[in-house]
Amino acid sequence: MSRKPYPSDVSEEEWHFVAPYLTLMTEQAPQRSYPLREVFNALRWLARAGAPWRLL
């Protein structure tokens, strides 16, 4: 990860629990532009911070 972690970021233990439920295609799939874990972290941040989309 090349960015500073946020307090809302998923821990390793949480990620190992939730990843099988989120993975619908392999990590090498050409359709995937961003790492799934980073997308999940962004959604958790949005849910926690309540930030409107216009502020992102």
C-alpha cells in the first residue's frame, strides 16, 4: 500500500474473513482496475465518515 492508512481500513483478520464473499473474479481479471481491498476500504471510509460524493 503506497498511501497512509486510515483508521477505517480493514485489518488483515477482517480482510481474510470478508474477501471470499467479495471475490467474484480473480485478481488478474482484465476488468479489475483497482485492488478490491482498496475499494472495500473506500466504502468503509464513506460509510464511517458519511462524506457526500461531491467531497471525494
